[in-house]
Amino acid sequence: MKYAVPVTGGILSPHFGHCEEFALIDVDEKSRTVIKKQMVPSPEHQPGLLPGWLAQQGVNFVIAGGMGGRAQDLFQQNRIGVIVGAMDTDPEKAVLNHLTGNLATGDNACDH
């Protein structure tokens, strides 16, 4: 299973569409461990681009601080699960906490 976490300044970005890069994290669901972590520069921001691009990367889930409704709909169309309102700032920790059911979430940090 592969997760994508938007990152800015080394921590989980509060605004999905304007992150500097993505942490692409492959995990083993059974052992709940990280197999591989890769930092990939985000393509230039264009509305509607990222869901398809991340689908091409093989992503199954996105963990974000905030994301607009249109992006969430596009992820659903690409069969990618979305978790918004993530409060962990460390991308790898957020993924591991999601795997164990311990990911703390709050309000969607995006207001559009």
C-alpha cells in the first residue's frame, strides 16, 4: 500500500495543493512498517492535476492537513482514499498512526 503526504519545510503541509513535495511512503499492512520512503517534488500547482498524478504514482491513500472539496472528489474518482485534518507533522509518523488507527485528526485546514 502506498501513501502520499504533502510536505512543506520538512513537515506535513497544511494546504495540500501548495506543498513543496510529497512523501511517498510504501508500507506493509500486515507488519505495519514502512518499506520505502521517497520525497518527490510536487508538480506545478494546477487545479485538478494532483489526483491523477498521484494515481499514476500508485498512491492508495493521501493524508493531508487540508484539502478542498473538488480535490477530494477527484481523489475518490481515482479510487484514492483521503484523510484530512491530520495533526501529526511528521509524514512517516502520520502514516504509521493511520495504520494503527491512532491518527489524530481535526478540522480540515482548507476552507475552499
